[in-house]
Amino acid sequence: MLTVEKIGGTSMSQFGDCLNNIIKGNRTQEDMYNRIFVVSAYNNVTNWLLEHKKTGEPGVYAKFLNADDYNTALDLLYEKLLLINEGFGSIGLNLTDAEQFLLFRIRQAKTYLHSMYQVIASGYVEKSNIYLAAREILASLGEAHSAWNSCNILNNNGIHSTFIDLCGFDDNEPLTIDGRIHKAFKDIDFSKTLCMTTGYTKGIEGIMRAFDRGYSEVTFCKVAVDVNADEAIIHKEFHLSSADPKLVGTDNSIPVGKTNFIIADQLADVGMEAIHPKASKPLEMAGINIRIKNTFEPEHPGTLISRNYISPDPKIEIVSGTDKVIAFEVHDPMMVGEVGYDLRIMEILKSHGVSYILKSTNANSITMVVWDRPEVHRMIEELREAVYQVVVKPVAIVCCMGTNIAHPGFLSKAALALSENNINIECFGQSLKQVNMQFVIARENYAKAVIALNNSLCATKKQ
């Protein structure tokens, strides 16, 4: 059985646990192989390189973008990465060799960025493409660092490992992402070595153009499809559970045994990504299942995500959502019966790169729920100039999801659970597919709603 396995940044930062729980486990030397690992950068490293994913705090990329002193920023980053390396010396990392590799990559990056800066300063080229290339170069440093370290640690622990560098720092080959991946793996005997692979892949189309920070999942999925893996496994620091254990408590958070790609897409839509939905599509189309496993509970089978799974028993599998959204309602007395009224709204959303999570309508009102982000507020200001009236409200959205919930009773039970906790439903959405009931509520009631719905619909269930 050949598996392709992705290890996230938080787990990578605790690589001693990864070594013992994921790579070694209870395996014999013969069972150690036939696995390809695609690794993320260590926790926070990509934030330092680009910008903080949640807060937006600028990293080295912002220095380059603003023609600031990015060389000094890279030197400071280098010192931080050396400190990370020191934490792995006790489990086998050769600190001298690791420092030399890191220094070489940082110097290469400086050379590339200096050349790009000179081209930008000439004024002869479109800046946006150069900026995107710089972003890709910087992003690749994090994955090269963690993958090289991991390979070195494994070899020093008697586990034959091969460093698969998809960053393309050492070549000028005009390969596509798929082409680079295929070339890297085509001659490897997976039964004799563990492949430690960079989560970043260089390609002429630019892996960050469509996926930006989701690029490691793109690499993971494309590798799995290329080698025709039997299963694709994602190692996280938590289980995919019925609800967030930080909100509902570990005793009431039930690990999900099985679900399907449709539910994974629903989760991604509210920011709770099991995997990036665009990245996972090649796996879904190829019929390769995804398994989500907890790094720190290696014996647990985790959650199997497959294309055609439907629960044999009608049940809510997951309660999830977010309190980082707003609802805006367009009201117009003249809307009733007007064909295509919402087209003008959608054109404004598209021009600002805004996608909605939920849309609900009546005769003369259209309500949409969108992420509470700066570009959304700019979009709403433009919308106010184009329509009769816009009302904006900070809200939360809570979703009850399941592969088999198209049955009477689920909606009433969920609404009753909210009502009994004095939570008003501001807006509601459900498609004919009936895999996701979406409740829009006051933002301050988010945690209380998740607890109420999980306890009513999930906590008593056994997966």
C-alpha cells in the first residue's frame, strides 16, 4: 500500500512526536517505507516570510514590496530558523549541515530578489508578476528548510530517506507543476526509501496564483494523483470532530469516523478546512480517499473522506461555523418581479473579489453572508451607491452538516435547540442537496449555539 501523507506546520514543529508517532510507530523496518511525506514549513515560518495568515502582520515579503531592507529581514529570519534547528539537535539533526543548507538557500533567495528588484527599478516590466515571483521564492524557503531537516533527521535515525526538492532553486527548466512532480518521483523505488517532499512546488503557472497559502495542499494532492496512491493522509494536531472541543469540551466532541468530499467542501466554506476544496478535487476525481489523523493519537484510525460515502444512519456529523462574518441585506421596493436584479449585486461582489457563504431572498430583499474583511466593507460602500438600501449587521453562522440528513425532524430539532437557549435565527439557508443547514445568528451567541446544537444533535451519537 502506497500512501502520500501531509504533515502540517504545527505538527512539524513537534517533529520528535512526528518521528515516534507517524514515521516509526509500531512499524518494523520493512513496513517503514512505501510512504511519501509532503511537509509544511514549521509553525509561523511562512507568516514570517510572507505575512501573518490571521493578523496580517507583514513579513519579509512586505519589505520587498515596499522597497525596504529585505536583506536585513532575511538575516533576522535566518537567525530565527537556526533557533528552530537547535530544538531538533537532540533527535538527530546535524546542526552544522543544516546551517550550511539554510545559509545557501537564504543567499540564493537574496540573489534572486536583488535581480528582481533591479528589473522592477528599470520600469520596463509589469510589477505584479515580479511581486508574485518574489512571493513564491520566499514561500519556498520554509518548506525547503523543514523537508531538508526531516530527511537529515531520518537518515541519522537509521531510516533511509530521500529529500525531494520541488522548489526548483537549482534549475531553469520551464516545467509545469505536474511536470516537475512527475519528473521528481518517476524513478524512485518507494519500497526502499521515505520521501520527504517540499510542500511548495515551482511551476511555470505559479502555484500561488490560484491557491496562495494553500499551496502545500496542492502539492500533496498532485503528488498523490501522480504516484496513484492508495490513500492520502493528512496529519493534524486534532481530530476532525463533531464540534470544536475547545468550545464543547473533549467529552462532547466526537471524532468523525467517515464522511465525504461534499461535507469537506462545506467545512472549507466556513473556514474549517479539512483540506482546501480546490486542492482536493484531483483526489476526488481520481477516487483517492483522504484520511485525517491526529498526530498525537497515532493508533486512532481518524476520519476517512471518500467520494461516495453516505452514512447508513441519518445523523448530523459535524457542527461548525464562524463568528467572523457579516450579513448585508439589499432592500428595494421595486425589486419584486424584476428579472436579474441580483446580477448588479453579483457584479459588484465579483469586482472586489468577494464570495458569499449564504444567500437568502424574499420578494424585495436579498441577504448575503460574507467574511468580515476590509475588501468587503469597500464593496458595501460601492453597493450603497448602486441600490435602494443596504443594511449591514455583524453576525455568526453555525452549520449542521451530514451526509444523510434529508429526513424530517433535523431542522425542527436544531431550531428547538437554538430556541431553548434563547438564540434567535436571523437568517437560514439549505439547498436541495440537504447536506448543510446554515443558521445565521447574533455574533455574541456563536459559542452558545455550537454547544447547543452539538449537545442536541451529535454528543449522544457514536461514530
